Amino acid sequence: MNYTKLQSILLNHEIWYIEDLEVVFEAMDVNPETLFPQAKFALFEYTANIKEAIELLNKNNVQWEVHLDEEGLQYIVI
């Protein structure tokens, strides 16, 4: 899955590259390389409609995982 393809599926969602979120994951005390080593992208509940994103990802057979941040907000890794 590349960014362009994912963006075409999730038109109204803010998609982040995991490699660009080092400071975010460090603040959450999360090591993305060990927790979700295959993931390349992330969506956060505060910038995306998680329920809608999950429906679209499932409809397009995209593998994803949901996790919670320290505030209890969901984020999806793809």
C-alpha cells in the first residue's frame, strides 16, 4: 500500500507517515518499530473519523490495527 492509494481510499482523512511521528510516539512511550513493524501510516482520532476509516479500510481489504494513545484516543496503523 502506498500513500497515493491509501489517500484515494480515505479521501477526507489526514494520513501520517509513521516515520514522521517519532516525537509523537516517543511522547506516548511507544516504539512503532517493535509494536507495529510492518505499518507505514497512521490516522489519529483527532484528525480522522475512525469509524468511517475502518469501514473504508475493510471495504478495500486494507490491513489495519487500532491502538489507544495515553489520552484514550484511538489511532489506526496501516
